[in-house]
Amino acid sequence: MDLLTPIAFAVAVAAVLAADILDGGTIRSLINLPAMILVLAGTIGASIMSVAARDLKAIPGFFAKVLRPQSTSVEQAIDDIAALAEVARREGFLRLDDALLSRHVAPFLQRGVQLVVDGADEGRLRMVMEQELAIYEARESSGALFFQTAGGFAPTLGIIGTVVGLVSVLTNLSDVQKLAPSIATAFIATLWGISSANFFWLPIGYKIKNALAHELQAREMIIEGCIAIAAGQNPRLIIEQLAVYKPDRGKGDRAPGAPGEEQTSPQMIGR
């Protein structure tokens, strides 16, 4: 479970509460049930209207992914690709089926290797895998779009709540003593709208979008790795080629040798 997200959310909420208390306010003054219902329910309703019904079912799953991210490990994928390339070079493509059974590889890599076993050439392999990647990107982008859309609606719903509150205040001007507290209460809706957008909806949307960018990069690397396996390239050369996708690349690290092969000099790689 990703604990950073709930911890960061708690810190952001605590900052608002602390600022209110230090300014002489109370936590109770920030709790207004009508404003909460209008902003939260209104934001959810407006956001649901902006997406297709077929995409709506996946929204709870996107929220779960924020708490339990499941991304492809670039380092592990490179190790798996190198090991599978070694099997393909030494024992042939048909032995890759057995190699897949003995290794727990990423599903996208498994489908790519299966295409290699089925005899797909480089063009066919790239086309099929890139089509699947495009479909995956479109599906995952819809989740980020939903939360970012909600982040746009929330402040507007907060303003609407404030206007509704002010209308109620202006229709009851007979009690002057309650005028100032009523106006303050009306502005709570704006606070809830802005806070929910910046502390919940938008951060989740951007986190999904950021995770998608990293996953797409990892899958693009897998496509290049599968093409290299199909071409029968040297596992050591494949590792060097794919090492640029590592997150920490450029810090002086050197790609490890392929499984079952000795370290070779750059001059010997191409021989």
C-alpha cells in the first residue's frame, strides 16, 4: 500500500485546520453539512455527467490504484528480457514457452514473447504491441481525466454554495446579530470547494497521470526488448540498449551482464 498519499493528504488538511485555529477560529466552524453536501455531491454528479457510462465502472478501480499502485518494474523487466533472450539464442524460440512458465514476468512482456514464439516478424510484433499500448493508454487516461474534471467542478460548486448561502442571508436581514455569522457560514462552501479540488481531486488525477506516464515508458521498453529477442540479439547488448530506461540511469551505473554470459569489452560485443 502506498502510504505517502494518505500521509500527504493528512498533512494538507492539518495545515488548513492549524491555520484556522491559529487565526482564532474553531474546527467546528469549518463543518457545515449543507455546504459539504452541495460541494461533494454536486461535484460527483457533474463529473459523472462528463464521462461515458462504460468508463464510470472503472473509476473506483482507479482510486484503488492510487493506494495500491501496480507498475511494471523496469529493472525486473530488463532482467526477464535478458534471461528470455538467452533462452531464445541457446535453445530456440519454442523453448520460450517453458521459460515463461518458470518465470513470473509482467503480463505485457508475456504477451510480447508469445508473439515471438508464434513467429511474428518485427513489423507485426511492433504493430500488435503498440495497438495494445494505445488501448491501455486511452483506458487509463479516462481515470485521470475524471478526477481532473472533478477538480475543475469543485471550486465552481463551492462558489454556487456561497451564492446560495448569501441569498439566504439577504432574505433574512431582520436579525442583524446573526448577519455576520451567516455570511461566514456561506463562505464555508467556497472553502470546501477549493480544498476538495486541491487536496483530493486534482492530486489524485495528477498521480494517476504520472503513474501512467511511467508505465507507458516501461511498456515501450518491453516492446523494444521483445523485438530484440525476435531478432536474436546478444543478451548483453539488449541490457545495454534497455538500460537507458532505468530511472537512475546517468548516475554512473553500468548495466550488469546477461545471465549465463561473462562480462565482455565493448569491442567484443559486436563480434
